[in-house]
Amino acid sequence: MTAIQAVYIRGHEERSDPKPHTVYRIEIQAHVRSWQMWRRYSEFTDLHTELTKSTGSAPPAPLPPKHALSILRGPFRDETGIIEERRIGLEVYLRAILSAKEDKWRETFAFRDFLGVPIGRQVGGGEGSGTVSFSSSSWLDEHLELQSRIRDVRADINKRDSLSDRGDASGSGMANMQAKKKLAEVISRVRTLTQSLQELGMGGMAEGELQRRTDMVARLQDDCEKLGRMVTVARHTSRAIGQGAGATSMKPAPESDRAALLGDSTGFARPVTRVFGAASQKPQETEATRPLDDHGVFQLQKVQMEQQDGQLSQLTTILRRQRHLGEAIGAEVAEQNELLRGLSDDVDQVGAKLSGANKQLNRLG
């Protein structure tokens, strides 16, 4: 969903079609664009019902109540105070959903559709059957939102590790499942964002800007791959989650295995000599390796090596692009040198002609 920064209800309007009613002007501000929607109170009521039904719980703020005299209009009452009171209550209602710690209400299709969010709307059918249309600015909104979602996934993974260190297997498993669920959604939306670049290119977007956005998507994909490996590692190193007392993978490694791996106090372990700046330094345990057995350490090392390979691949891509730019600049400089060489020859020819003309003028004089 578009990263919405603020929502305001700053006005209302009386309409007579199909019958007299009041509509409220909702102003929505996102990162790089803003828009407004007109909604009546009955639509707020339908939204509240749908959010409660789809999420299983009511939004954090209640709707302002429907006034007992709301059916009376004209000279029977002064509507200004009631409408203003309702406007303030409806604004508080929307802001409470946007600022809630849980995102289950604001991530629903009903809420996005109510605010007219253009991101993620499918054209031509049900789920997976259509394409998603982005403008240049809404594409950037979606990219910012995906960056935020990736940070949420990292936070869930850190929470999982913290709970695991404290021995809370159930909480760690729930956090890991939440991270996997959010990551799956992010991967799907990144795929859609990638496909939309072709449409933007056909719509006339400059080649340089298109390449910049391609690099932005590539970084998102790289982050998703890294997070996917981190979630996968949890299946190998945290098998005790959800398996009860019979699980053994989260048990600390036996002291004999640690002595064989890290060396013991007798000094018989072979010294490590491939540590830069410390030829005889022994391997040191960290917070990440302490709760793992040898299989878990191996898996962690494998993931870190894969991450380094991914970073190296990304660096290789950047260097390759720099090389292409250098070659293009070199070709341009060579072409300019050739043009300058031709210009120099032309100047020499004109100079020779001027010299001959001066000689002839001197003879005539």
C-alpha cells in the first residue's frame, strides 16, 4: 500500500442526489503525492463493519455515533455543530487505524479502497488475473512502502532471535512465521513492481531514470533473498520451536565438541594462522554462535558466505556498468579528438590560404 503520511477531514458538502445527504472531504498525503476522497457517514459505517469482520476485531477507535436527530433537516435543527463533531470523530477514527501498532486494519483491501489508494489495484479480474498500473510517482510510493515492509521483516527476525535466546520457543516461532508471511507479500509486490517498469518504459520514461529504478528494484530483490536465507536458517537452527521436549537442535553443543572445534586449555589444538593481524588468535564465540551446535554454526557460516557472494555479485554488476560507462566515455573522447584533428587540419589549410593571399596583396602594393 502507498506509504500514507497523514489523513485529514477538512470539510464537508451537502448533496441532494439521490436524496439530501452530507459527504466529508478526506485529504490523503503520501510521500510524493496527495489526493482527496469524498465519503458519507454510511460509507464509514460499512468500512467499520468490513474491517471488524475481516480482521476479527474492531479498529482501535470507535466511530462517532449516529445522532438521534440526524434524520431531521432544514429549520428543525442546527446541523453545524453535529456535522463538525462528527467530522472530528471520523478524522480521529482514520488516524487511529493509520497509527495503530498492528497493521491488520490498514493493510486490508477495504481500507485501501476506501481511501482510494492507487497502489496494488488489479485491473481485469480477481487475484492474479490482471496487471497493476503505476504512475511514475505512485511507483516511488510503492518502493518506499516496500522498504518499510522489509524493515518490518528484519524487526520480526530480530524479535525471533531475541525470544529464542530467552528460551521462548513459542514466541520465537510466531515471530518467525510472521516474518515469513510478510516476506512472501513483499516478494510478490517486488515482482509486480519489476513488471511495471516495462509499462513505464513504454510510456516514455527516460532511459536513465528507467535504469535507476531497475537498480532500485534489484536492491529490493537482494534484500528479499538475504531475508529469505535468514528465515530458512531458522528452520535448521531452531527446530525445537513447536516440537516440545523431544527437540534437540536448540540444545547447546557438548563441551567435548566445543573443545574439538575451538581448542581446550591443554593447548593441543592446532593454532589458527589465517587471521589477518593475529596469527595465533583462537576463534571467538559471538552472540550469534553461542546457542548453536556445530551443524547450526555450519549453516550460519554458509548463509554468511552466500550473503558475501551476493554482495560480490552486486559489486561486480556495478563495476561492469562502470566499465561500460568508461568505454562509452573513451569512445566519445576518441571521436571528439578526431573532430578536433580535422578542425586543426582545416585551420592549417585556411592559414596557408591567408598567407598566400597576403603575399599576393604585398605584390600588388
